[in-house]
Amino acid sequence: MEPRVVYMRMKLLPVVALAAASLAVSVSGCSSDPSFEDSLRDAASDSSFTLPSTTADGASWSQLAVLCPYGAVPGSASESIREAAADVDTDADDGHQWLVFDTDDGAETVKLSRESWDFCNTDDEEPVYAPDQKWTASEDSGVTVVRPVD
């Protein structure tokens, strides 16, 4: 009786392997909707670009405010951005910046590491932007520095 159990297990092994492979393929298919950072990386490869038209949650946006470490919420930002920005403690974390998008569903905040991206290396006193704002990107010590085009 024991050899039959071994035989049945060996017979099921290819079925289990095939099911696992199918699961891996279907799970990897979920990445076909790239994250905001992936979309940003693709856009930044052009010499002049606009930011992705949708946020990480897939919502279209109408205004962006960049919150930098130790910075204040721009006064010209929309009310929903100002409300969302109140939840961001820019004094507590100088290793990140926050992109706060005004969407039809309210504000959405994307936190980006300044070790990878730097939106704060600009002279703009009111870092509030429209979706059609043009940007440039350059590399500086492994960090992609993103600046608005005047």
C-alpha cells in the first residue's frame, strides 16, 4: 500500500508544479498597472516631461503640491491638499518629500524617498503645479533631481 501512496504523490507533483507556475504568472500579471513611481521613472527618461496623469490609486489629478522637509503647506494649494497636508509632519522626516495630489476623490499623498527622488531642489516658493507642468530630471549622486520648467 505504501508504494501506491508514493506513486500518487509523484503523479500529483507535476500538477502541483503547473498550478504553482500558473499562480506565479497570474500574480506577476498584476504588475501590468505600474505604480506611480514606475510611471514617474518612465516619464523622467525624456528630456522634458509631465508627471503621470494618474496617481498611485489610478485617480486623475488637477493640482499637485510638493511638501519638502521643514517646509510649509503652500498657501495657493487647494483646500483638499491643505487638509491632507495637515497630516504630514515635514519636520519629523527629512529623508522624504510628499507629493499631495488633488483628485476628484479628495487628496492623495505619495511619499517619496529623497535617496531616489528630489522634488525639493528648486527655488519655487509656492510649489503648486498643474498636470500640464513640464519637468526636467537629472542625476546627482544616484538621486533623480526633478525640477519644474519655467
